[in-house]
Amino acid sequence: MKRAAAVTHIALGAMLAFGALCAPAGAETDLGILAAVLAGTHSGADNPQPVSGVVPGALLEASQIWSRARIHVEGFPQINLNASSPGPLGTSSASLSLLNAEAQFDLDPRHRFRIGAGFQVVNLSNFNGDNGDRDDSRVTSPLFTGIADLPVGHNRSVELTLTDAPNVRGVLRITQINGAPRTPKPEQGGEVDYGASYAWHFPGATYLLGFRGLSYHTRNTDNGELVDRNVGAGLTFEARFRFGRR
């Protein structure tokens, strides 16, 4: 799990360096950060008592944009969520990191509608305060996105996003409190990520205030039991800065 988290850190650093160093003629590089306050719940086969809470978080993003195409990368190194009350062996907790990468294409010359396809990598870790087990998994999925950026006034717009990860796959590895491994659980499921934001556009930057939600679940492919379910939503503030112009 530490190696997987390190890979996510390296990928996020590389994406920011890429955006900062390269803005070819006729292209635009956007760098941004999304800050959020999220309320969420984690549950699963080994967590009959769901872990719920409210946490702040941030997501980094970079886009290299050409006339009607772009490469978009976003993610965060790690966020943590702790249960409100401890179990017999301590406080249950969950953590995750995320990396999304897509190629996106405008569907119209005014750049109001676009679609994208790519991949997602999610690293998940969980400590169960009831039995002392620690669960770790790294799951991947193809990724598909639809975006609408609809003008609502001078230099303002409403941005709507919907992202589907339809084939989340991985293997949940479980370590007992005494260090002995339990039988790994192959898992498969899906994720839906959705959002709506009100945007203010300025010559060198765009600022967005909005809402974002997530529904994620996987099941054991051997017996169908629920392995992992994460549901959350919250308020977001996003800043995107432009370097170069299309």
C-alpha cells in the first residue's frame, strides 16, 4: 500500500511539472486545485459498523489543451476518515488516494460540451477497530466522462460533470492483528462521480463554487458479498490558472 501511495505521489508531482514546463504555441496549460469539505460513509463485509465523518480535502489537476482536445489529469495523495467512536481494538479508520487520467474532446466549436475516456487508480486502506484487521487494496477501472459548460451571463457559466468508472477491479488483502494474512478477496464493482459548479471566468483564471458527490462499491467475485462501499458528497471551491492561450 505504501508503494501504491508513493506511485500516486510521483504521478501527481509529474503532472504538475508537466503543466508548468510545457505550454506549446497554439496550446493552453491549465493548473488547478479543488478544495472540498466532504461528508462520507465507509462500510464493507468486515465493517458492520460504518465509518462516517466530515473531512476537508483537496484535489490537484492539470490539463494540456489544444484546439478541441486535451489531456486531463487529477488526483489527491491521501485523505483519512476516522470513526466517531472506538471499537474494542481501537478507532476504525479509512484512507484513500486517487489518480484519474483522461483524453477529452470537445463536441462543439464553442467548447461547451465534451467527452473523455481514460483510466482510474484508487488506493484504499482500512483499519477495523472491532477485530483489528487491516485491509489494503489497489483498484483500477476504465473511466468515461461527460462535461457541459453552459454560459449564464457575461464571463459566467454553470459546469456539470458526470464520470463513470464501470469496471472497478482489484484484490483486497487482509492482515489480522497478529500479522497473519487472511484469504484475499478479489473484488469488482463500479463508481459514479458527479458535480455541479457555478464558474466565474477571468483573463488568467477561472473560479468555481459548487457541489460534488461520489458513490463507490465493490463485491467479492467469489461469493458476491459486499467488500467496500463509500458514499460521500460535499461543497467545493476550485481555482484554475491558465498559461498560454489556444
